[in-house]
Amino acid sequence: MVKALATLILLMFTNQSVLADVSRETKYICLEFVDSNAKCDVTHLASNTGQAENAGEWKVFHENYSLGYFSGTVWLALEFDSSIESGEKVLTVNYPLIDYLDLTIFEDGVEILASQTGALRPLSSRPIQSTVFAFPVNLKPDKHYRMVLKAQSQTAMSFPIDLNSKREFLVAEKARDFKFGAYSGIILFIVIVNFLLYFVFFEKSLIVYCLAVFSYHGFAVLSLFGYPTVYLWPDNFWLIERQVALSECLAVALSLMFALKYLRLKRHSEFLHKVFLTCIGTSIFLAVLAIWIPGQITLMLAAGISVLAASLSIWTGSVLAIKRKSRMGLFYLVGWTVLCLTTMLFLAQYLGLVAENIVTVNAIFVGGVFEASILAYGLGDRFRRIITEKIASQQNALTRLRAARARQEEILNQTKKFVPSGLVELLGKSDITSINLGSVESLERTVLFLDIRNFTSVAELMKPTELYQFLLHYLAKISPIVDKYHGFIDKFIGDGILAIFETPEDCMSCALDILKGLEELNRSGLINGLAKVQVGFGIHTGVVAAGVIGNPMRLEATVVGDTVNVAARLESTTKEYGCEILISKETYLRAPESLLDLIRFVDVIQLKGKSKTTEIYQLIDPDHVKDVVPNITLNKLISLIKDEKVSAAKQLCQELEIAYPKDRLIQNYRTKIHLLNFKSTTPDALSGVPGKKRMTG
């Protein structure tokens, strides 16, 4: 229910008129005369001075009353002697909705003042610019006065009249303006705050709430007290005549619309939702009707239909909301009930039914602010719960997202174990998800091929589970060493690995470190009952192609190219020459000076599948340098072979075998000398040894 509409209900059922100021102890003679035919004039009513009690149809009242809804003319008279009241006074009619109000003052039966004003007359016609009708009068001592008021209106008629000193009037005027200013300021603050909150939550109910509060507090209530007539649209008689009806109907419609959203009736009661929609439609229809049919008929319809239907609907909706344990229903029920009670208390005081005091005078404003505030608090509570639920939901979603992200990272980390990050970087990609079929990059890299020697015979001595455990320990020992030297394992090939390094230095250092690690593995006793694990390394530097091969359903990222093939051939050649690590000339030429003392020339061979010869070198384990022939002595042997000094070469070979029994390369040279009789010796490049080129691999 719109607040001010309660006024209309009470006034509608009142059938008496008022002319009084009973708050004073002075004894005025208060007279009222209803001119049903509108045939009387002021000269007729000025007769019988001093005998007003017997003046025909005049009636005497000493209490405040309202005429209720009235369409016609009513005459009021205030009669007294100036011995009671004298000096400059202000006669005030504190009801601003009277359409036409005329004042005529008689002094000892002689007319001394005539003034015409009213809501439908120009604002300039008011003797004092105020929201109420105020008339300045100067009362002389020892005179008899009759003040006659003629009132015409198409709405409710009420006549709370005061006769005060000018100072009392100004004090009351300032107090009234301050009260309305404070009231409007509070309401405006509430509206602005909730309007700004709309841009935070984008909740339509906030806009409807702002419109509902503004339509009542900024339009309906202020219209009842005459503020728009004076300050917003003075002399706009078309709007002034309709402002109360329009404001009431719009306030009812907007209040119902807000209640629909506030109480969420559509979700819980289809029938009540339809009732609300019907009331809203009726209020809008009455607002349109007020445009064409101003006055009493429209107001009675608005009061009788809109207010009662809206009030009952809102109370019912609030109770239903409370039954389903909705805090919103409780807020609305309390706010609406307090509003109705305070409005009725204000009107009871206005009609003289209860004593005038600070509570009754300000009841409608206190109730309005309370209702607007508690509904705003209810909205805030609702949004607080929405935010709390949203935060909880977001936290749950975030928790699930984190779990999914952790799972995704876990899967990605597991996938990375199948596709090394070094290979992803080699492809120039940021992560594995960026790799697609056909991605390829060509770069110069050093390739290491590692294999266990005689692995087949070793595997025959183990059970499958034992073999699996052996490979786990073996590869677990090698992998960290590869990572240490900035390489990555492209693939595991049974008992072997294919690793890629950016520089030859890293690759050769890694191979030497792996040898030490395998010696520790052999000493650890993990391979009980078996001979120690021996491995061979093939290292070659060249251009490789890193790419993704396969089909869209099954991809494999790998490194391919002739460089990989040469490294694999070199590894298989280590068995023949008895060397653990063989490197190509391309790697040797890029070796750092710190490793040159550990490298010695081995042979010039033609690898299987290659048309050109390949120079091969041995990388010696620093811990076993003392066990191999020094480069100077080895070069001497090579020179003898080059010069075809068979006996000297054979003699030197025998001496070196005795001095360096662990150097299997010397044993290899002795075998060559014996089998080929110096006719098919391979070295002829660096060593300059002539001979036939031999296929190996």
C-alpha cells in the first residue's frame, strides 16, 4: 500500500466537517454551513452578528472533524471578540488540497478583508507563499470579528485551522520545512545508495525499489502536503488537479511490482502472482483514468480498490513468504505493518481522534522512513546472502578448478615424461599442447647413442621381473646425469637410450659421467651373480630434424636424421674396437681443449650404409688414462704401419700389449697386423696409413 493512500480510506468514511482550534483554551464560536445548492454569498452569512448560534442552518462545533470526500461548497465561520486575541495574527488552514478557498473578515459587521486563493488558483494569489493556506490579519482591541471561509473542492475536505501570532507561524513554518527536508533527504539518500548498488549487482528489483520509494515519498506524500504545487509545478492546474490521484496509483503499481520481485511470488504462488498482476493493471488503469476524469471519482476508486487490494495482497504474500522461511517476507511484513499503523495514527491525530503530540504529528514520516529502511535492509540482507552463496559457489568452483588444474598438470607432467621438455623446446614450442602433427625444426645437435653390451645373454640369466627391476635401476642412474648436462632422452630403445645435447662438450662430459655411475651400479650389488654391466657409446655431431610423426590419433615426437644413424653405427663399432666411447670427427673438431687430452685417433672406417669414410676417435675415461697407450706412442705405431715396417710395428705392438694389457685398441691393431699382413689396414687419413678401406658396422 502506498503510504498516503491510507489517508484517503479514512477520509472516505468520514461524514462530518471541521472548523476548530480546540488546542487553545480560548473559546471561539466555530460555525459550519454546507451550501448544497451553492446559492449563498458572503453578505448573507455576515448577518446576525453576535447571534451566530441561531443563524438558520449554521451549526456550532467545538471539535475537529473532516467532511470526507465532498463535491460542493462549505462555509466556515470563526467568531470571537478581540479582547481574547488582538495584534498581528496569521490564520492558517493546514490542508493544502482545497481547490478554491475564499476568506472574508468582518469587523463589527463591516467587511474589512477579502482574499481568494486555493490549489487551483495562481500561486501569487496566496497572501503568504507557503505550502499551506496562510492569511495575515490585524486584530484591533475591543472589536467583534467574524472570519468567513468559503471552500470548494472535488476531493477530501479537511479544515485544521490555527490562529497564531506571526512569530509562531514562522517558527511552525521553519519546523515544517525542516521536517520535510530531513525526511526527503533520508529518502533520497536511500534511493541513491540502492540505485548505485544496481550497477554492482545488476538486480532489477533495486531499480523497482528506487522507483517505488521515490513515487511514494517523492511524489505521493509530498503531494498530500502541497510541496509540488509550490515548488515543482506552480500554476500548472491540470497537473495539480491530478497529482494526488496519479501519485497514488503509480505508487501502488510500483509497490506491487517491487513486492513481486522482493517476495519472489512468481516462483512460489502462481495464484497470488496473478492477483498482484491484476492489482498492478488496475492501478495503471486508474492512473490513466485520472488523466481524463480528475477529482473525487478517481480518488475513491484508487482508495477503495487499489489500496485495499494492494494491502491485502502484500500482507498475504509476506505471510506466505514467512511460511516458506523467507527472511524477505518477514522484513516486508514488519515494514508494511509499521507503515500502515503509523499512517493511521497520523490520520487519527489529523482528524482529532487522538491528541496532537510529537509522536502523532510525525508518525507518517517515521513509518515511511522505517519501511523504506527495513526494505532496503532486507535487500541488503538478500544481496549479502547472494554474495555469500556466490562466494561459496565460486570457492567451490575454484576448488574444483584447482583440482582439475592439478589433475591437468599431473597429466601434463606425466605426458612430459613421454615427450621430453627438451624436445618441445627444440621444436620452438612453449608447451606440449602446442605441438601438432607436422611440426618440425632442423638444428645442429650432438647425439649420444648408448647400449648395453651383450644384453641378450644378460637377459637370459634373469626372470622378467628381475630384468625389469634391473632396467629401472640402470635407466634411473642414467637419466639424471643426462639432465645434469642439459640434454634430454629422446627415447628408450630396450636397453639403450638416444639422448640429444646442444653442445659436444655436454655430450662427452655426460658420457664420462655415466661411466662412473655405472661403475657405482656394478659395485652396489644390484646385479648379483652377473658380470658387471658394460656399455658402448656412439657420439656424433650434425644436423637433426626434430618433429612430430604419426597420425592424428597417435603422435610421436622424435629426432631423426643421418646424425642419429651415424651415432648408432658408432655405438655398434665400439664392440669391435674394444672402446667404450667412440666419437666422430665432427664431434672431435668441436671438442673443448679441456677434453682433447682424453681423445685419441682410432681409425678411418666406412660405416654400413655410408658411401664415404668416417674418422673415428676414442674418448677415454679420465680414471683409466693410465691403462691406455699414450697418444705419442700410439702415433709411432701408426707411423710404422704407414711406412709398412711390419716387424717393427709387430714388435712395438707386442711391447705395448705387455705394458698396457687393458688397452683393447692395441689388441685390435695386433689382430689387424696379423690377419691382414699389412695389406688391408684401414687408417689412411689422419694417420696416413695406406690400405684398403674396410666396411664395418
